[in-house]
Amino acid sequence: MRWKDGRRGGNVEDRRGMSGGKLAGGGIGFVLIALVVSYFLGIDPQPLLEAGSGMSSQQQTGDVGTPEDEAGQFVDVVGTNVNDVWANLYDGYKKPNVVIYSQGTGTGCGYGQAAMGPFYCPADQTIYLDLSFWQQMETQLGASGADFARAYVIAHEFGHHVQTLTGTSQQVRQAQQRAGSQAEANKYSVALELQADCYAGVWAAHAATASNGRVALERGDMEEGLKTANAIGDDMLQKRSQGRVTPEAFTHGSAEQRMEWLSRGYQTGDPRQCDTFN
């Protein structure tokens, strides 16, 4: 993937090296529940984080700008390019905040930890990234370590921001509250996550145009992205963590579904083709 000559937005908040936010009594247990549920059972931790947003977590402020290291610069360049693409596709687009951190940090949705992987908090419209996840993707999950595979994960989180701006995320949460079972609620989560995958593909289709070619996919990049989508499918993660597949617990979609929707977004370049709910 070509990116090093891409435009830097200079709006990445770097909290790496800062101590994690302090939790009120019971907070640590709350976080552990979220981690166990999301990482090993395949259930979306977002509702748990939102439910815990009222607990006292120390909000931090890091340096805002373009980080000096290559990994931080990558986040800035890719995020800036994703913003440029969506500004062209969606009237009224508003950029999210981007925070990179290590181990743990306070968020508008409660306390976030690295084991949760990259996540988006709708309460403060911020994307949170612990960059150690890149290594975990490759060494523990069997995903690709290529630049585009990492960019796909970032673009997926930006997709959740688009869903917040369009009201889709709010509608899904309301539908989940009305759901008659956890399995039914999980189906809405799957649709939301697959749409974010599709939106990541839409970004990839327009990346070069938005940057005059300074950010662009190269030969083999989409294959690396599909390899990552396969590796982080719910069925693959469940096989690895518990030795069996329980589809009713899916929250992000199967490997096949994730690859399908990433491909559809890339092939069409049209967010209107990302209706995973119908």
C-alpha cells in the first residue's frame, strides 16, 4: 500500500506512555467482564462499555498532532485519507477524533483496554487504537500484517463513525433493546459490523482519488485485506478460543460474510450498496 507521501491531518491524540485512567470501585471487574465476553465469546463489548460510561474514569489528554514514529504517522495519513473520502461521499460529514494509546485509557464510553482491540465510542465520537493490536493480528489471529490490512481495520472504525452520523447506530441500539433474545440482538450487531466492513471497502475504492494517488492500494493489497477479514470472522475466532462455533453468539459476522462485504464495498465504491440490514 502506498501511503508515506499522503497528507497528514495532524489531529491524532497520542496518549501512549500515559498511565491508564483510574476506575471507580467495581470498575476493574466491569472491564474484565467486557473483555471476557467480547474476546472469548464473540459478543460485542460496546453495550457493556456504554452501560458503564457513568462510572468515574479519569479522562486524559495527550499531545495532538502528527506522531513522530512511523506507526503513528500511518494512523494519521490513513485517517486523513478516510476523512477526505467520506467528506466527498457524505454531505455534512464531521471528522471523528482519533486517539492512540497503550494498555488502557478513559473514554466517553467507559474504560477501554487494549485487549478489546480497536473500537469506536459514539458518546465522544472517537476512535481508540492501541497499536499493539497490529502485532496481535498477525501473531495471534493469523491475519495479515500488511499495511492495507491495518488500514482496513482503521477504516472499519471510521465506518462506525459514519453509522453514528447517519443515525444507523442509534436505530440498531433501539432495535436491540426491543429484541426478544440475545441471539436476536446479536443479529443487529452483525449487520452493523458487516456494514462497517463494506464502508471500509468503499473507502479503499476511493482512496487514490481522494489523495491524487499519494494514498493508494497496490497489487495484492485487497487479498491481504480479505485474509484479515477471514481471520477475524466470528467463526474463526470462536474456533481458536473455544474450539467450537456458536453462530447465535456471532456479533461481527462469519469469515465468509466479512470477506463478502469488504469486497462488495470495494467493487461498487457505493455506500448505498452496503445495506446489510435488508
